[in-house]
Amino acid sequence: MKAKTYVGITGPVSIQETRDICREFSEAGYSMESPHIPMLGYLVSYETLNGQAIQNRRFPPANSLPDLLRATNDQVFTTIHYVSTKIDTLSKQVAQIFDGIYEEDLCRAIQLNIAWPDIGQVARIKEQHPDMLIVLQVSHIPMDGKTPNKIAQGVKEYGDSISYVLIDPSDGRGMPFDLESSVAIYSELSEQCPDITIGFAGGFSGENVAPKLREILQLLKSDDFCIDAEGRLRDQITSADGDDLLNIDKVRGYLQSASLVLR
């Protein structure tokens, strides 16, 4: 059975932000029974996992994850979005992240924000956590120089280990959604990997999500896809990467606008 499609928001760092987003999901009509379920993603890096301080405000301390996940009260599909350059020990890092929270069923999904992670490591994650839903992010780095066909072939090599692919040329940077290339990749993935659920990300906001969704629906003739938003739901403090704060009004606009189209 294919994994459920979702409407996602990534980047809360506090219990209050978590509760506020869950409330906005509910008020926009999303639930775990709706056609597109609500997804809430928490960012973790190798550094935060190991207790190091980083400047990026979108990453909560890793030791706060259990409390953040509990604050959702099972209202949303929770995921961990993981960034690491230590690819040779990826499965051990994932085991460290999910120690306790997997067993408590607080979270059983991880998005790998890693360019073409080692296939063996990904398979090992699935072996160690059989119920884990793994999201493979295809960002601008793994896309670079590859045709949609080549990208789909690369994804296919992961076999049954992954449940989702997120087509995300923006990579959380709020860059505009590239409709033409993203839909071309979607089409190849649908053909070569029919059991994988596919999502789009890239600069979605309350201002643009409705027209973009209508364009996608018109091209695909289907609503069998996910969306996720991060960068443009925040207010910049400085130009430094991740030096920004979640804006709940922008969250509301994004969810309400998406709901008008998808529901």
C-alpha cells in the first residue's frame, strides 16, 4: 500500500509553535483521516544530534524532540528531517535519533536531506526500524546534471526501503517552485517507481500555493502528491542561513489556501 499523501510544514522548534501549527492544520480542515494528512517536520542535523550549538534557528535541540513530538497529541504525521555529511554511519545516527521515540510511537518517519545516501545504509535503517517511512529528498544537488529519467533510475535503486520522494530543488531556501522540471521528474518517478508517494517543495507560501497547486493538478490530472513548505513561512532576521522565525500568520495563509484547492 502506498504511503498517504500529505500537506507539510517543516521547522517548528518549540512546544508553542508545534501546538499553534497543529491548531492551524485542524482549522484548515486537515486531519489524519483527510485525503491529504497533515505533516509536521522537525529538523535535526549531525551537530544538533550530538549536542553541538548551531546558528540556524530552525533546528531545535535534539533532546527536546520527545516533548515536541508529544505536543502534537497524535494530530499530525510527524517526521524527522535529517541532515548529515557523515554518510558512512548514517544508520547508526538514525538509530540514535529514534532511540525511545520510535518505540513510543512518537515518530516513525524520517526525511533524508542527503544527496543520494548510501543504499546499504538506507536498507539498514529499514531493517532496524521495519515500520519506518523513509522520505528521500531530491534537492538541487542530486538533480544537478541529471535528466528526470536518470533521477528516477537512481531512486529505483533504493527498492522497497523508501516510501516517499520529495522533489525539492529549493532545499528549504524559499526559492520559487520550478513547475516544469519538477513535474517531469514526477512523471518519470511515477512510471519507474509506482509504489512510491511523491511530493513537491520549493517556495510555497499563502500567496502562491493555490495557483501552483491548480497548475500541478491540471498537468498531472491527479491529486496523488504531497507538498511541503518551510522557508517562506518564516520572517528573516538577517540574511544568514536559517536566521529567521516562524510566522504563524504565514502558516495559516499557506494551509487555508492549499485547503481551498486540495479539499
